[in-house]
Amino acid sequence: MANKKITQLPSEGSPSNDDVLAIVNDPGGSPETRQVTVSNLMGLAPVQSADIANFSPAFFSTVAETTTARTLSDSDNGKIIVCSNSGATTVTIPSGLTSGFGCTIVQNGTGVVSIEGSGASVYGFGSKTSTAGQYGSINVYNTGTNTYVLEGDTQAPPFVNTYSLDFDGSNDYVDAGSSPSSLTIEGLSVWFRPDVAYGSGTTSYLLGFGGSDIGIALGGNWFGPVTDEVITLANVNHLWSYAGSGLTISANAWHHLGIRWESSNSSTNSGNAGYDIYLDGIKVGNSFGTWTSGTGSQAATQRLTAGARNRNGSISMFYNGEIDELGIFTSAVSEADLIAMYNSGNAISLEDYSPALWWRMGDNDSGTGGTITDMGNGNNDGTVNGATFVQQTP
């Protein structure tokens, strides 16, 4: 057969391992044509682990993703996944993908893309597993069975707060049950948005800790030992309050309540230990009262409820409004910590503060069902009684 130009040769398409290629060996001016197989060439390539049989024929082709959720599959191997949604997008890596799987994730839209595993472990340097911003990209590398490492334009996943719980002021509450882990309260952080203004004459419990009147009460002139109080932490016979003539907590606006135990000189009972109270990032606690004597000690949960008082199992004094992001801490919380949690009126993740209890009020439960899953380390889930999930958050 006569020689042909290369452009005249028929196309072979994708080569197989045993296909033969012609090469010219010319070490000393005496050219000699020899043959080499594709597998011979790959054996000499810098990347020794490439597997021709599983190599994607559409390597580096792009795939458009316009929704806010995508689960990767083997068909995505070697692809560039271009995410173009304006909302936050989650890309899930499942278990069982082919060994050597890899792809690139691009944030083409304004919505940050977070990469997480479902049966697979996903690691990013510094726990950064989300895109850093629009036009950022992340390479996904398989480093072992169901184990993946991320490299590229990464950041820590942004905090997403979508749901809160709405309480009707009549009979709604969340109950941790009769046998939760007892939590000695060193600190507390909670967001609340009352549907009514709380002042003198309007009273309810934001949180109940069990026992008698133990918990956090809103409203004034009902405890006796303190007057004109609008926020009170009650523990048996002792009360730490924010009080003042004419004070009210406004309705239809989000407020952040922070509480911390001060072991030596509290603002509520100067010169003594007590609970400092912070409203919207400002220390406001200023009053102490007792039915007996002494300066009081730290409160502990006996049966935690949200949205009502729990007096030895009897539920009453129902709160009217929304509650979100409840965290209880059993280790010391500083004033700076509480101000950071207020974050100028924007809720943040409590994960870095190691809460013993963290009720996200629907976000980690998809805003459905009858359970508030405890995201802290105390394993105190709450049962929803009547309250409803709403997309109203600070």
C-alpha cells in the first residue's frame, strides 16, 4: 500500500491499550521505524495511576447546574460542574464512586457552592469546603475509598439560617422531655421576636428550666421581690433581672438575649456572683431579688421547655412570637462571646462556642416534622407541641 499523508489516514477514535503507534528511532542519523503500544506510552507518562479503561472520553467537558442541589455520579468524572444559581447550592459526593473520581466545581452564579459528603468524607484545608465567591472553583480529588480532598478557591461554609419556630401564646411549646441531660447554665444565647410588647402587665416565659419557676421570664411586676422587671432569670428563690419604670421589649422585631454567670461581681447584684443579662449586645441586668436570703447560685435545667414555663411538668405562661437559635453553655462564656453572638443583629453559628445544647429551630430538620434536633453535645432533642416552622429569622 502506498504511503499516505497523516491527514489521509482513517480516524481510530479513542485508542485502546493494545493499539500500536509508529515511532521513528534516530539515535545516530540512521532512522528506524518501530512500534509502541498505547499502554507502553502511558507507562512512561508522569501520571502513573491513569486507567485508560475508566478514563472519561469527555474529559474537561462542562456540565451546567442551575438548581441548588446536585449529587455527583460517575458520569461526572473529569467534568467541570458549572453552578449558576443565585441561591446557596449544595453539591453532594455520595459513597461508591469509581476509584480515582475527580471533577471541578465552579461557582458561576452568586450563590455560594458548598460541597459535602453523603457516605463519603470530604476534607478541605482549615475545614473550608465551600467556594470563596462568584467565579471561584474547587478541584475534587479522590484520596481513598469514599474519601475526598478539596483544593482551590475555598472558604468555610457560610452560616445559613432559614427557619424559626412560631409560638401562638396559647398552648405552643417545645419540650425536651422528662429525662434530659441536666445542664448547669454558665451561659445562654437565644433570639426572639415577640408578637406583643413585653412590659408591666404582659408576662410569659421565654424558656422554662423545670422545677418551680426556674427559667427566663418576660414582662413585669409579677415576681414580688423585684419590680418593673422585663427580663428575669429565676432560680428557685432568687431572681436576676433587667428592670426599670416604663421599660418595654418591642414587638415585631428580633432581639438577642445573652446571659452569662459572673462568679464575683455581677451587674445584677454588685459585689456578688450572679447572672449578667445582655439585650441586643448591651449589658442591661441591674436588679436582684430573693424570697428568702442569700445571693443565689447557678440555675440548671431539670426539664427544658421553649415558649412556656414548666412547673414540675405543668406547662403554662405561654410565649407569643418566634424563637430561634437557642444555645446553652455549660462552660464559661465571656462578654465578648455574647457580643459576637449578637453580631450586630445577625445570627451566627454557635459551633465554635461548643454549646451543650443548640436548638436551631428547624434548620437542621429541614423545617418539617415534630422534632428539634439538638446540635450541641448534650443530646437533648425537643418535641414540638403546636408551634410551627416559619421562614422568619434574624
